[in-house]
Amino acid sequence: MRREALLDYLDGLLEPAKFKDYCPNGLQVEGRREIRRVVAGVTACQALLDAAVAAQADAVLVHHGYFWKGEDGRVTGIRRQRLKTLLDHEISLIAYHLPLDAHPQLGNNAQLAQAFGWLAEGCFGEQNIAWRGSLPQPQSVAEVAARVAAALGREPLLIGDPQAPVRRVGWCSGGAQGYFEAAIEQGVDLYLSGEISEQTVHLARETGVAYLAAGHHATERLGIQALAARVAEDCGLDCRFVEVANPV
């Protein structure tokens, strides 16, 4: 498959033009024109690039790519080594950030809802990235946390009363603790994201709305896995997900 055809497919599927993002979406580093094998992962770290080289991949597809706003743009150190690996082996780097969080079927938030058995009912927050919904039946905060732990293979950090009832939930993958106050305004009993900040603890305690910090990496694994499976099915490519463990 030609690289341009794969990019056209991905852009049509994820619609990056709809988002104001913190990085370029789509092709970030240009490799060979013909693509037969793709390695997918959460972040374009050196370990993932090395796995792509070992697999003789033609492209790397990730959620977290390069060239973030506000970063030092000099090509030195770690950045030089990563780019050198891609360029020496003519591997393209393709990344989709907010479009992969927000996609209604393949996105991180959609996949989290499916994994937890939550019923999605709408979106909120900046660019409607965060999701809100309800549980099929009320559960305690502790029961919700246990379901999240089982689905993600990681114990979340719980702030709140474990015995409090939960009917309505809000969630947003990754570093979306900043949407907690907006989630509270949506009338949720519990909000889940990947990360937590110091002030989040006080907000949870003082409002009585539980907070689950389930891990940035853990909450953003499902979307790229779903996308890799769709690319393999629709494009006929060897597209395999590679896990690079990350405790955060």
C-alpha cells in the first residue's frame, strides 16, 4: 500500500482537521513510499522504534508522536537518536493525538466505555474531548474501581468514599485531570482520567465526587490497539500492536 493511500485512509477515518491539537497529526517523519508492515504503540519512544526495526516495519503508528508545542526544537540527544533510527531505516512515523482520543468507536474514551461497561451519553470539555454517561445499574465507588482495575490490569488511585453510590460517570483518557471541575458540573458521581494533580484531591474531597486516576498509559492503550486492528482489516496490512510497559 502506498504511504499516501494509508494517510488518506487514516485522515478520513480520524478527521484530524476538526481538532486544534498540541502537535501535528498524520505523517510526522517520512519513510519509504510502500508500506506493508506497521508497528503500532502508545508512544514513539526508542523501545518502540527498536521493535519496529526488529520487525522490519515500514511505518510506526502511535498516539503520542513528536513535535509538541512548547518543546525545544533542537535535534539533539534523545530526539536525534529517535529521528536517526527512523531515517536510517526509512520508517515513517504517523501519529494521531486528540483525534484518537475522541473517535466515537475507536477512540480511547469510546474503548474505555466499552471495557468498563459504561453507557456513553454525551461529551463535554474543550473540543468535546471528555465523555459523560451512566452505569447500567448503580455500583459503589469501590466496585467501579475494581472493574477498572480488572479491565486495565492496573490498580487505579482512588480519591473518595469507597462506599458512595455511583450512577453517573465522566471520563477522559490521559492527562485530563483538568476537566474534573467541568465533569462535576455535569452532575457525575465519579470522574476517571489517567493522571491526577495535587489540587484534584482537594476538589474530590470537598465536592464528594470520587476521582479515579487510572494511568496515562493504561487509559490510552485501547484506542491505538483498536486502530491497529481496523487498519489491518481495512487496508490488508500487517499491523501489530507492541506494548512498551509504562507504570504511569
